[in-house]
Amino acid sequence: MGPVSVWQWSLWGLLLCLLCSSCLGSPTPSTAPEKRAGSQGLRFRLAGFPRKPSEGRVEIQRAGEWGTICDDDFTLQAAHVLCRELGFTEATGWTHSAKYGPGTGRIWLDNLSCSGTERSVTECASRGWGNSDCTHDEDAGVICKDERLPGFSDSNVIEVEHHLQVEEVRLRPAVGRGRRPLPVTEGLVEVRLPDGWSQVCDKGWSAHNSHVICGMLGFPSEKRVNVAFYRLLAQRQQHSFGLHGVACVGTEAHLSLCSLEFYRANDTTRCPGGAPAVVSCVPSPLYAASSGQKKQQSKPQGEARVRLKGGAHPGEGRVEVLKAGTWGTVCDRKWDLQAASVVCRELGFGSAREALSGARMGQGMGAIHLSEVRCSGQELSLWKCPHKNITAEDCSHSQDAGVRCNLPYTGVETKETWYWDSGNVTEVVMSGVRCTGAELSLDQCAHHGTHVTCKRTGSRFTAGVICSETASDLLLHSALVQETAYIEDRPLHMLYCAAEENCLASSARSANWPYGHRRLLRFSSQIHNLGRADFRPKAGRHSWVWHECHGHYHSMDIFTHYDILTPNGTKVAEGHKASFCLEDTECQEDVSKRYECANFGEQGITVGCWDLYRHDIDCQWIDITDVKPGNYILQVVINPNFEVAESDFTNNAMKCNCKYDGHRIWVHNCHIGDAFSEEANRRFERYPGQTSNQII
């Protein structure tokens, strides 16, 4: 081998250095907090109001300029990344439509798409820095968990300069304190400031201001108050004013969104010639009844055209509207606090505390009636707001809009309801309790009064509850029942297993087995879970019953009731469905199956999935062998004994008109019990010939 030149050795040395990080002086791994790659040169802050320190409008400083993020395609995963950029462990939620007020300057990011595992927002996909077609009315915000990252250096997080703002408002009764029932509907306006509760000067006070105050306190509207009386009363009292110059338009969801002027600490004279602002609010009938007030006599408002579904508490849920006799949902495009507040006030609550998007209150089923609803906040009904009629291609139920409304403080929140081991119970104080679900406390439910019928105490005779923020919500696909219904004459020798599981009419017991047949009304049932929690059997596996004949476990004795009724409600035939093989047959595109009952697997229905019982399986029928020709009602009720919690039981029943001539059956007008308007339900069962049970 010939001699190697100096430059050749240098080349080899360079290659070795490139292959060996040690010769480049790479540092060894350190346990110190690592500076996030990609965040260099960026600074973050939370801004807007009203807010807490761990939430707000997200603002980013890039190249010395502050800007915001558009809410288009924004997700909880993006919120996780941003909360970590801000030094918090994770996000608990996010907001859209400038909930914390519109920002200024550039909109730095649009169509931000993160998986949630990125170490920096710069690793997420977007349209590129500064490339956006949004306005600041679409600024995104985050709600971070109030837990800081260990060792986090906040050098890249800037706190917005603190300004006085109003977080809470209350009404303080000026007379009769301690004797007036809750909720308080009239009194002096007080706001919480850093130094405590202060009053508001009434100079320039308007009805618009009162409207905003009432909305924050959970009341739909305000009424005139006797100002002269309160001014006379004010002369005898001392006052502490902290706020003046309140100027609201009346559409604001929170007082802090109004123009406000605060008194300075060195102001010696406050509210000269004025008095404390006084507001009187009109409660909805539900809360008026709870406070002992007389219900106001009002003209009938007609049938409700807006309702809330899927919420765990009063005043929250998925927004549904009535159109052409059927209920449908609202697409969340451009959904904001103004539109949400119109819904809340229309339903008898206050202004909206939160406008929810992305089916946060569960996905609806069926039609989506409205999209791009734009309310000014002054409308009396959501239907009065400009909106876009929608087609099936425009929106999906994953974009269903929802609301959380402000509710009055009723004092029920402070009652203590005890739940404990009832083995030591010595007294039973209530019995015969029957609630509709809309009551504010058990006291408002029907019950036996002072006469308690329980003669004995102990765990066997005392009631208990398990509370949850979420629940399932089952809904039958009624159109499928109508499409698949037919009559089959099935030989008795093929019905031994069905008889064993009690799926035939009682007259089958005296039939000439195995000869003859039974006439069966068969149909498919597809049961969707539209709630916010999986539907699980009440009983655990240890108590499931094995049925050898059909080779399956029953996890619920009664899962569905099938009935044939006369027009006046008399039952003439019945069937029942045990939950054999309660499982996820199919799911929405973005949902994975969780339950499969084969091989003693778990049973249930996942949120966003459905269980299908085909028309050709045993017991998927009603034995109508003894039913005479005539006009009837087919009724199907899911979870009839309320064994499993649901957020809404009113949609568990389906009804159809059916006409039977002794040979054929016609099933039509199938709908969920609450799917039609009240007028449509009144017309139901009244087609010609149904007043008498005779074929025409």
C-alpha cells in the first residue's frame, strides 16, 4: 500500500468525527428540564375576560408581534399542546368564537391540527404562520388543568397586565333579609372586586344593564322596579361603591363584556347624587314555584320549538329544534354565546355560560335543521335569528351544538342529602316518591306526605342513588321497524326454544305441540346509544343467566317490551326481549367497537354505536295469533324498568300505526314518543276508521 497523504488522513478523521458524536463534544444526557424544541423565539400568554389564571384566549408572540389562533379545526389535542407550552400539565377543554373576547393583531395560526403528543405547537400541521381566512370573532381559547409542569421555566410565557374585571354578581335584598325565599329576584346589585363585594352607582343605569345582570343570575328577563322606594331607603344606609359608568347593549352574556368604569382608590366622592343600582328579575315558572312566588298568568305561548337533550343538569344539553313536525339538531358552525343565550332565555334560564360545539352533549340522530345561526342576542327565539337551511352533506352530528345556561341560586345546592350504610337507619322520612325529573329537589316531587308507608327500616326498605355526570341514552331507529315489519306463520316444532324463553303468547301453552303454528309479527330493531356514557347491564357477569337452548347469556331479564295496543291503549298482545348478546353491531366512523358478547365477553353498547336485532332471530317478534283484525298501535319500549341510568327516558318509547286484516299487516307512521310535535301526537291514531276497531 502506498503512503497516505496528510489530506487523506484529514478526510478520514472528518468522517470518523461525523460517525462518532463524542469527538464533536456532544453533551451527555441531563436530568435538567429540557428546553422544548421549536418554541425558541415564541412567547405565549392567556388573555381575555372573564377568565381564571389557567384559561383564556391563546396569544402567541412571533417576530415581536402578538397574535391569536383561529378556531377552525381546533381540537382538544391542540389545546393539550398549547397548555403544555403555557406550563400546565394538560387541557380540560377549549373554546371557540372568541369566548374570552376578540383579540387584536395577526391571526398567526389557522386550521391547526395536532395529535396531542407534540412537544411544541410548531410541530402541528396548519396553514402556515400568518396564513388565515378568519376574523378575531373566531379566536380560540383553552381551559388548562390548574396543575403546573414540574421544573417548567416560564420564560416564554407572558402574563397579560392585570385589569380590574367583574367575575361575580349578586343581588342583595335591601329589606326582609333572612325571610325572603330563594332564589333572590330583586335587590341591590353587588359585584365582586379584588377588595371584596362592592355596590354599583345607578347614574345612567338602563334596562339593558338590568337585562345582562338578570341573565348572569339565571333569569330570562328583567322588570321595572320601584326606584323611588329604594332611593328613599338608601338615604338611611351606608354604601360602598366600586363601579360606575356601566353601559351594556343588553346582548352581553356577562357584565364584564359591557363598558365599565371603576372608581379609583383615591376617589373621595363616589356616586354624588346617586344611589345603589337596583334590579328586579322575572324567574321562569319552575323557579317561581320553587321560591313560593305566584306563577304569573301569561298567555299560552304555544308549543315549544326548542329543547335541550343529553345534559346532566337543568339548563344544559344538546340544542334541538322543531321543524315540520320533527325534532332535529343545530350545526355548530358560527355557534356563539349570543345564539346560545337566545336559546337559554327562550327556555326560561338566564344567559349562556358556555356555547358548546363538537357534540359535547352527545350526538343527535335524524335531521340537522339549522346551520350558521347568527343571533344578535335580542331575539326572543332561536328561529328569529338568521340561519342557513342545511343539507345532509353540509354538517354531521359530530358537530351538534349545545349550551350550558346560567341558573338561579335556589339554595338546593347547600342541602345535604346523605347516602350511607342503611344498616343503622332508625327512621324513614319519605315514601311513594314520584318525580318527573324536572324538580329541583325531592320536596317538589309527589310523595306520601307525612304519612310514610314503610313500616320497617333497614337496607331492604331504604332507597339509594349513585350519581354521575354522564349517562347513556338509547334511541330506537323507528324507520327500520316500519321498513322490516311483516307476518310469518311459524311451525310450532321450530319454537321450542322460544317457548322456553317465554317469547310466545300464553295460549301457546295449550297448543297441540308440535303441530300447528303461531302467527308472528316480526321486525328488526336497531338501538343506538346517543348518550355520553356506555350502556352497561345493571348486573355483573356473575349474575348473568345462561340459556342452553339458544346458547347465550342474558345480562338483563327485560331489555325491551313489544306490545300491540288498541287505539284506547288496551294491550291485546305482547312480547319481550331479554338482552341476549347486548353488543356493538356497528359504530360511527370515528368510534371503535368495545363490546362483543361471544365467548362470555363483555356486554353493552358504546357511545356512538348501535345494537341490531334482526327480524329473523328468535323472540324478535310479537305473537299475534289471537289478535283479531282491526286497527292497532305497535309500541316498543327500551329499558322499560329503568334498570340502567339514561340522561333521557322520554325517547325510549316508539309507536306505530298498524292495520291488520287477518292476513296482512300495514305498519306506518312509526316515530319515537317525543320525535313528533304535540299536535302530531294528538293527530296520531286518528286516521279514518281507527275510532272503531273495525277494518274499513
